[in-house]
Amino acid sequence: MSAGVTIVIVNWNGEKYLREFLPPIMDTNYKPFYVLLIDNNSSDNSIAFVESNYPQIKILKNTTNVGFAAGNNLAIPHITTPYVVLLNTDVFVSPNWLGELVAVAEANPLAAVIQPKILAYHQPTYFEYAGASGGWIDKWGYPFCRGRIFDTLEEDKGQYDKPDSIFWASGACMLIRTEVIHKIGLFEPYFFAHWEEIDFCWRAQNYGYKIMVAPQSIVWHIGGGTLAKTNPRKIFLNFRNSLLCLLKNLPTQELFVKIAMRLILDYIVALKNLCSGRTQETRSILYAHYAFLKCLPLFWKKRKHLPQKRLKTLAGVYHGSIVWQYFIKRKTKFYQLKTDYKA
């Protein structure tokens, strides 16, 4: 019998996505799987729709919007299957998406997290921003993907179709071994949303696990279903959480130099936005830095509970600056970088 999978969907006013994307999920050809919906106090008809049309789906109802990270964490006591999939409401799945993820997990016992190939729902032949074909990170902690560097998305021509180790998997769709969650914990609840999956994958690697991509599993993601990419709240969370993630996970000998460099680079971005008239984005970055400084004592304590390895021992790390390569040398495609990966 195949290993069971619990699919966890965190929802906040996502009725329109549930109506469109739940049917293909329920038609998934891998069995057995179960669906658990975590509702973050939606004010639309999300719960009524699911209860009326999918009574087999278990629903946990929050009285407030606790965010993506804490929402997924609430599901853990209800998971009894060997695997759990965290899936956004705005993801369209192919019939064999789940079986391909499980197949890679079964073939790689040290793989803690596996993500599918994520394509753009509205441009189906292009990679999607949040994950593409697997996440990497550069020496200063800037994330990018096989198929996406900053805002440049590559067309999917099969160039990243080999299952491979990566640094981080996308929270839009990721399969996790349940036993790993019980060992290292799940998401950092303080993050609310954004960077929680990178923090989790970083911790998993520090514990000796692999993070992988299974490109034969294909899903299509709308992206920005809850917050648009230019939303001030999203900008704030991304900049604050990225710094907190570095503080939490970097080896001590690298910590101060890399945090200092990230702050400098962030200020350059803020100045660029200011000169372009995007004052709200500048404010969001500066406020994120202020919030980061306020959180320093709390997150310094969190470091004591994490095993530490040098960053260079981890997979999916680009030991140069992606900012330099992209903005100065104009290398906009992943395969143009000098990495251990060969296209």
C-alpha cells in the first residue's frame, strides 16, 4: 500500500480559489491522501462552500488570521500520515503531481522536503516566481530559483527537469516527511508569512537532511493570491524576515559580516526606490530594519537551539553575489551562473 499523505491548505478569504482549484486536487490519482483545511477566520463563504461540496475535508477554524506560518503549525497535531503537503489555495495541480513527489521522497530517504516544478498559471510555459524549479540562495542570503532570478522568469524548456538537491523549497507547494517536523519543528510563527519555508529548509539541512525538487511533478501557481508583490506589508515581511532568518541560521563566524552587508544592500534598494518615487516601498524597508533590531534579543536566543554547520557545506548555495551577477553583469538566467549545477 502507498504511503499516506495529508494535504494542508491554509485559507483566508480564498473561496474563489477553492472553487477553481479544489476539484483537480480531489481528482489527484495518488492514493491515499487526505485534505485538511485551516481557515484563518475568513469572512467570505469559504467554509460553507467546502462543507457543502467536500464533506470529506476536515476543517480547523481559527478565530483570527494567524497567518501562513502559524496556520500550518496548527495542523501538525492532526497529521498521522508519513508525509504532509503544504499547498496554497491558488495552485492548480496536474493529475500525477503528488505521486511524483512521493516517488522522489521514497527514493531519497534523507530528503526532508520536496517541491514540484512550479509554473505560472497565467503564463503556463514560464516558471512562476515563488519556487520555479527549486530555490537557491547566494552568499549574502538573497534567494533565487532555477528558472527565476529576481523578477526575470525563464521559459520552461526542460532545462531544469532533473531531480536535484536545492537550498529551499517553495511554501506554495512542498511535501515534507512528518517525522522531520516532529524532530526540528515546523515554521517560525513570528514570521507570519514569507521566508518561513527558507528558514525551515535551512534548519533541515543543518540537521543533515536534503531539500530536493521533483520536476516531473508539475503545478501552476497564480501567486500574490493574498498579498500582491508590491504590497507594503509583503515588502516589510520579506525584508524583516530575511534578516531574522540569517540571524537565526548563519554560523557565528559568518553572522556579523553577512548581516552588515545585507543591511547595506537593503539600504541601497531603499535609496533606489526613493529616487524612483516609490516612497512607500522605501518606508517598508526602513520599518523592516527597525523591526529586525527590536527582534534581535528574541532571535539570538533561538540560535541556541539549532545545530550549526558552515554555510558552504549546504546544497543550493551560490558563493557569489546574485545582485552583482544580475544587475551588473546582466546574467538573468540560472544556468549562466558559475555554480556546481550544469544546465
